[in-house]
Amino acid sequence: MQRQDGVVLAGSTSEDVGFDKGVTESARHSLQNKAEELMPMLKKYNIQNQWSGLRPGSQGNIPMIEKHPKYNNVYLNTGHYRYGLTMAPRAAAIVTDLITSHG
Ligand SMILES: Cc1cc2nc3c(=O)[nH]c(=O)nc-3n(C[C@H](O)[C@H](O)[C@H](O)COP(=O)(O)OP(=O)(O)OC[C@H]3O[C@@H](n4cnc5c(N)ncnc54)[C@H](O)[C@@H]3O)c2cc1C
């Protein structure tokens, strides 16, 4: 994918590593190879950055959008795994309903 500023973004990998946000050489190689296979002209350019992010999951990958079972003033909206961005508008509406109906 190319951003409006011209930066080409190649991603991503998916690994089960808990909260470890480190990056690996093997992931870099694999992504670089795939990107250069698709766009050979990328071989002329240096990699500027490599980073990782988390996809917070839950058992069965069913998101938890609920009032905390123990604390009255805490609401949970987590476990969206690969779809947290796509689901955000609906999840936010559900959380809003929960908060306003629980006063
Ligand atoms: C490479 C990649 C591609 C993705 N692509 C898509 C996509 O195309 N579409 C899609 O829908 N989803 C995508 N996702 C998934 C999406 O990013 C997640 O589902 C979403 O970000 C989860 O939102 P969240 O708020 O639960 O967690 P996060 O976005 O991880 O937010 C948690 C926040 O809590 C903060 N935090 C953590 N610990 C503490 C602490 N102790 N104290 C205070 N703050 C803390 C963190 O800094 C972070 O800001 C992708 C994820 C990755 C990694």
C-alpha cells in the first residue's frame, strides 16, 4: 500500500507472542521479499522503519463489550483481534448505550 506522502507500506505478519511488541529479522525478510516480488522496483529503496502492533484477542475471538463484573464505573471494550478498527463505530455505540443506561 502506498500512502499519500509516497511511503510504501508492506505488511503484515501475525504471530501469537503475548504482549511482545518486538520486531524480527525473519518477518522483515519475509515482508521485504514479498513486496519486492510484487514490485521489483522496491529493490532500489532502503527500508525506513519496521514496527509491530498488537491485535488484542479473547477466547474464541469474541469481543468483550460489557460492564466490568466487579467495578461499577468500568466498562470493557476489548478483544477485537483483527477487526478493532472496522468494528469501532458499532462498538463505541454499544459502549455509549451501556454507560448511559447504567448511569
Ligand atoms: C498490523 C495490523 C493490522 C491491522 N489491520 C486491521 C484492519 O485492517 N482492520 C481492523 O479492523 N483492524 C485491524 N487491526 C486490528 C486493530 O488494530 C485492533 O483490533 C485494535 O487496535 C484493538 O483496539 P484496542 O483499543 O482494543 O487495543 P489497542 O489499539 O492495542 O489499544 C490499547 C491501548 O492501551 C494502551 N495501553 C496498554 N497498556 C496500558 C497501560 N498499562 N496503561 C495505559 N495504557 C495502556 C496502549 O498503548 C494502546 O494505546 C490490525 C492490527 C495490526 C497489528
